[in-house]
Amino acid sequence: MEWIQALTVIASLTAVIGIVTNLLNKRIDDLRQDVDRRFSEMDRRLDRIEQDIREIRQLLYKAFELPHREDK
């Protein structure tokens, strides 16, 4: 194999590895964004659930006329 062929093979392998690396990085970034979006959505849901629990607790305090205790 001549040196031009060897350089062509090396350049081709470098290009293929570069393309694959670029695609993997894009996929990892997309996955990270998706996970961040899902966690944000779950945080919003948990905040709503906590608020609902606070409202239910207040209603129960009023219904049973229990002394109100302070939230942490």
C-alpha cells in the first residue's frame, strides 16, 4: 500500500469517527434536554400536589376545629 492510500484510509476513518462522535453528542444533548423537561414537569406536579394537600389540611382543620399548626 502506498502512502497516499494509507493517508486516504486514515482520513476516511477520521471522518467516520468524527461523524459518529458528533451524532452521539447530539443524541446525548437531546436526551439531557428531555430528562430536564421531564424533571421540571414532575416538579410542577409535585408542587401542585403539595398545594392541594395544604388546602385539604386547612379544610380538615376547619371541619374538625383543630388547632392550626405551623408549616415548616
